[in-house]
Amino acid sequence: MKLHLPMTLLAALLACLSTPHAATAAELTWTGAEGNNVWTLNGTPDSSPWNGNAVYTDEDTVIFGTLEGQTLVEALISSTVTPAGLTFNSDTTSYTLKGTGAMAGGGTLSKSGTSTLRLETSNTNFSGTINLDGGVLELGADGVLGTGKIVWGGGTVKYGEGVTTDISNNMNAVTAGKDTIRIDTNGNNVVWSAYTRSKFAYVKTGDGALTLKPTSANTFEKDLTIEQGTLAFDSTNGAITFTANIKGNGGQLEKMGANALIINTSSALADYQGVVKVSSGTLQLGSANGSKLEFTGADIVVGDATLKLNGNGNNLHSVSNNIDLLNGAEIYIGNSSGPTEGSYQYTLSGNIRIGQSATDVVDITTQYAKTIGLTGTLSGEGTLQYLSVNNGTDDLANRKLFITGENTDFTGTVNVALLMGPETLP
């Protein structure tokens, strides 16, 4: 007996038999270890690093969790993989993604737990969101983030040795609870200038420097915490205003660039145990419109640059920070009202070092006549010039500098002069 099928039904059966079935998206968990750790597209079960000897396809979501007894696992990517999502979650197993392949696509990468994820492949075509909720995301080479955007949820980005990539464009805008950038420069000197991230708080760790160079004048509104290394502001492209507090137990805050860095509030340096270094331009203490100054806390080092004290009104201003004035340094006393009888308009009660050699010259310059008390200890070998500049006029009767501390370590000279235009007159 012969069975005759209609041609349309026969064609459909043949098409079904000859056409491969579409892969079903799966959730794969990494189980691979050394010798069985190659992540490839459409591999074979006998060499699979995934649970159940699964074969990875680009529809899959992949999970890298805790592997018992494994503290560091390398996953070798041998081709371009485009997972629907990636999750790294472990407190004890760290992962390194390396190899000749790369990650691509817009799948979300989520990093949680206290372990480290190190990326070494060149993921140029990766564009996914990176939820950094814990642990460390280490940049093992330039370009590992592609165009992906970090959402800061508590983890730290660590720069690998020799890596200096500007990732200021690799992050989403600040949102509630996702507003702290944590950076370990790990001995590298890194500059962020592609995009200004001024709405975030910053936590800076590791040796080396992170320099924030805004594209234009800008205001930074959240706290800075510096534990190691340098966090620098470069004001080349416009004045920078800082309205929050600086914290931390070490490192230094550095000011660079020709325009001013303005630290508005007197409490800003009170809890910072590191050093504030003024390398160029002006560091202004006090708001642009002037205020009562009561600065304390961090030591301040002024190079060939200016420290401007910008108090105003009928206030008595005080700065108790220790100040180290290097050759070419200037303390510029800004706006203030007339002197109050029996009091100093400005009291600098911290220890002040005048230069590092006998040839060094430093200035204290007043915008108007001032009564200034240096009540801390002077030291150093250089020359301190007390100058006044006020549109070519000077009130000698009110321009007074009182040096009242124990100054046995000061072997330099103090000069009082009137600055008019480019010349200093005795």
C-alpha cells in the first residue's frame, strides 16, 4: 500500500526536518576551572565550562558565582560573545575575563559581592549598563568598558597597572542612592576631562592621581573623601566652586589651572587629615561674595600660586590651618571692612613656614588696609613681604601685621611695602 501525501504537506515536512530549531534562551552558570575555562559561542558539550555541560548561545544569560575553593578564576573568551546579561556575585571568588575574543551588545552587566571582576578584553562593541553594586571592577586594559555606562551602587573601579583611560563618559547620570563615585587609581595618574561629573560624591583611594578637569566653569556639590593619593581639580577651562566637605585620613587635594577653585564653607576642611596643595592659579577660601571665615583642619601648601582669604563684612576672620609657603607663594587677603579696635581682622593661628631657602620670597598681600595677626609659629629661611594694593592708594595707619608667636625657627626677613602696578616700593 502506497501513501500519497499532498505536495504542500510533503514540502512542509521536509522544511521542518531541514531547518534547525531556534535556540532557547537559557541561564548558564559558570563552573569552569583551569583547563576547562574557554567561553566560546556555540561550542560543544564535552568542552563546556557551564553547568550541565550546556552550550552557550548569544540568547543566554550568564552567571559567575562562588566556586568552592577557588579564589581567582580566569575565563578565556575565544570569540565575540553577546550575552543577554551577565551577573558576577561572590564574596570569595574573583574573576578575570581575558582572551582573544570580546564582549559585545547591550546586555546588562551586574557586579555585586566583595570580590573583584577584572576585564582585559577589548570590548569596543559593548554598550550595556554596568550595575556596580559591590566589590571591585578592575580595568585591566584601555577600552574594556566599550561605551557601557556605570551605575554607581557601592562598588569601586580600580585602574590596572599602566591603565589611564578617561571613563568620565562611561557612567549614567546621578540618581538617588547612586551618587558616589569610588575610584582606586592604583599608582596611575588619570585625567577625567571628557565629561564633567559634578553632581556625584567622590571617594579616592590608591596611590597616583585622579584629576577632574571640567569642560567649563562648574560647581561640585557633594563630599570628597580622600584616603590615598591625590584628587586634583584642574580649573584651566573655568572657575570651579566647591560647596560641600572634604574628608579622609590621607593623600592630598591639589589645585591646578589658572582659574580659581573656590571652597565656600569654613567647615569644608575641618575633617580632612590630608594636605591641600595649591600648585597653580588661586585657591579661594570663602564664597565669591565674601563671608565670615573660620577655617581649620587640613594643612595647606602653596607653591608659585595664590591662597586667597575672601572674608567680608564686619566679621573677625580666622584661619587655623598650618600653611607652608613655597617660593613665589602669595596669601591674598580679600574684601573686608575696616579694622575693629583691639582685634585682628584676620587671625592666622596655624604654623606658617616662609620658604625653603634664604632666596625664597613669599607675599601676604591685602586688597584694602588690614590688621592681621600671625599668632602661630613662624619658621623658614625666606623673605616675607607684607604688601598692599588698592587702586594705587594705601592706608598706612591701618595696615598692620602683628607677629606674636614663638618664632625661634624663623631666620628670614619681613618686609613691609606698597605694591603699585608692577613695582614694589620700600
